[in-house]
Amino acid sequence: MKALTERDIRGSFVNCSKGEAQRLALPRDLAERPWEDLDFLGWRDHTAHERAYLVVEREKGLVGVAMRLVPTREGFRASLCSLCLTTHRGEGVTLMSAPKAGKAGREGNSVGLRMCADFGCSLYIRGLREPAPGGGRIKESLSVEEQVARAQENLGGFLERLRS
């Protein structure tokens, strides 16, 4: 992924107003992100823990999504991220709920995605980050490039449901 600027990020959101996009809290460490190893930018709002954001490069440009973390009562069992297929114990995988774009979202319709709560999917796939004890990666025969393509396809499906 190419390094993004504040302007890039704020202009990419499809499921919130321009005013909301201007007010949202950006990550404090944009300059330190490992951009060359990221397939998307994801972060939790440091001013409101239940809010999170995702920005993805697509063929037609950037797509930003405002989301809410859905509280879960999973205890200490392991859960699987639907993007990178990494397992985490406890709250390492969370359900993210996003209002749909346009009229459907204003009417209260949303879509959900279970994903790594730390948005580390790209780094887990590439072996650059390890899940906390009790979590892990599924051993599979796909190459890293094929795993990246699958994660991007899974994320693309989420974005399509968001816009439909």
C-alpha cells in the first residue's frame, strides 16, 4: 500500500458524512506505519474505543469505512479472522459493524466483518507479527502472495456488501 496522507484518508470515506470524516481521530503513527507491508490501513479511534476505521486501495481509488466494534462475550476461546485466517484468543478477533453506504445506511442497515482487533492481518500473513499466546496461523499450502490475494478478495466482498 502507498503511504496515505490525512487528506487521502479523510476524502475516502463512503459511509459517513464529509463532516464526520473531517472530525474523526486519525492514527497518531501514520509516518511510522510499515506501508510497504500493508494491504489496508486500519485503526481504532483513540478518543472513542468502540469506533474503528478502515481504508483500502481499490481499482477506482481509496475506500474508507467507519465501523463500530460489536461487544462480544467470547471469554477465552479462540476466534478466527475472516480476512487473514489468524486465530486469536479472547478479544483478539472482533466483529466490526459498518453502516451501509448511502440511503441504506441512513435507514440503519449495516454489514459486519470478523477481523483481527489490532488490524494486523497484513503483518500476520507475511509472518511479520505473531498472535498472542493461544492464537496462531493456520498452516496451509498457499504462498504468501496467494494468502494476500485471498484476504484482499475477502475484504473486497465486505466492501461490495457495504455499497450494495
